[in-house]
Amino acid sequence: MIDNVLEMRDVTMQFGGVVAVNSLSLSVGRNEIVSLIGPNGAGKTTAFNVVTGVYAPTNGAVFFNGQEIVENFPRGKQKKLYVGQQKGRYSKRIEPTPDKITRMGIARTFQNIRLWKSQTVFDNVLIAKHSRRTSNVFTATFRLNTEEEKRQREEASELLDILGLYDVKDEICTSLPYGRQRRLEIARALATEPQLLLLDEPAAGMNPQETAELTDFIYKIRKDFRLTIFMIEHHMDLVMDISDRIYVLNFGALIASGTPLEIQENPDVIAAYLGEDDDA
């Protein structure tokens, strides 16, 4: 039996009358690297936003380590507007905020780098570490949390060392080359101690050399941190090299899933990326 870290069941995300994701069901097994691909506007980042609590789905559910963490169903005006599938199947409202999702053990990066621009490399990682702190206003006010703060600072330094960023720890993060900023964003996500890491187009804007280095880096963090990785990516060389399995979205709907070889040979995937032949 496959040990699934993540399951999305019948997830639909509808904005007014526009269905961005339609009845999406998929799973990500423990220690897998699974990619979600598709043309621009296919609904990939919307799916990530549902998993991480940025959006509450219009319908459907999300499970993490076998526990339901998200569920919703059409309500109010959306009940009349709803045109997605599986209407009436779900009846609970579970809508955790992104910070709660992070504390559960799910971290993510973004398509556009979102570092704290005025902070150093070290502080970007340390601030992320604070999501795991146990101190409160009282203990912080009376400096009763010094041991925890010391431990987190040591852990932040160790993480930067492991990921090859310790030599620039005191630099303002925006002074780093683009590829190292991407690496820092991943380091910041790892600082939250996730079990599942969502990477939204990690190779965006990278040259071929940086992309090759990123491929090795993703393999390294999966092994060193015993992570499960769910990734959106447009660089097909990276996707095919690194993925255990691939899901393909088009216009919000799942059109294919399988191994890299199966996806490469799938006519529906070829048509989605290249367009239908007018003479067919």
C-alpha cells in the first residue's frame, strides 16, 4: 500500500463563474518527487494555493499524512453559480490559514521570489525558524526564551552551511545572484521543518547551468532532509530528469498522469502543449 503524504480529492476552485481547477484528485507518496505540469493558466498554482491555505476550495478535500486538513463545499451565492463536479459530496468546512498549514509540516516556495528583501540571508532563515518557536509574549518579555533563541540561531547557521549559503549569511538577500536567491528561498522553507515541500517553478529565470545545479540540489535536499517534494515546473528537462511521477493539468482539469516516459508519449499531453493538428 502506498504511503501517501498528500491527497487532493475532487478539489474544485471556482472564482465566480470561472472554474480554475475542476475536480482535481491526485496523490503524492512519501519520499517521492512528483511534478504538476501544464500550459500557462492551467490551474497549477491555484492547486498549490488550496493545499497551503491561501485559498479555501469551492469544493473538495485535502489530506496530509492521512488526516483531513481542508474541506469545503459550495455555499451562499456560489451554491447557485457552482458548475464544477461532485456537488453535494462534501459537507464540512475546514479552512486552516497558511500559518497553520506550515506548522502542520507543509512548506512552499513561490513562482516569484518572496524573500524579506531588507533582511540578511541569516535573518531570512531565522525568521522562518520562528514558526516552530514555543515562546510567547510573556517568556519573550522577561527573556525566558534565550535558550530556544540560541538553539534556533545555531540551527539556522547549520542549515545555511548544509545548503552552501553560510559564506553569504550576513549579506542582504537581494544582493545575491538570482540562483542563490532561489536556493535561499528553499532554505527558508526548510527552516520550518516540513515533511512536504511544494516548489512553485523553482527553475524560473535560471540559465541551463543554474537549472542543472538546481536539479542536483533538489535531489540533495530530498535525501538529506528525508522530504517529499511536490513541484510545479515549466522546464521539461528538469521535470523529466527528476520526477518519479507527473500529473498534467489543462484548463483546470487533469488530463494525464504517469511516469516521465508515459507522459512524454501521451497524445493528450502533446496536444495540450503543441496544439491540435488542424488536418487531424
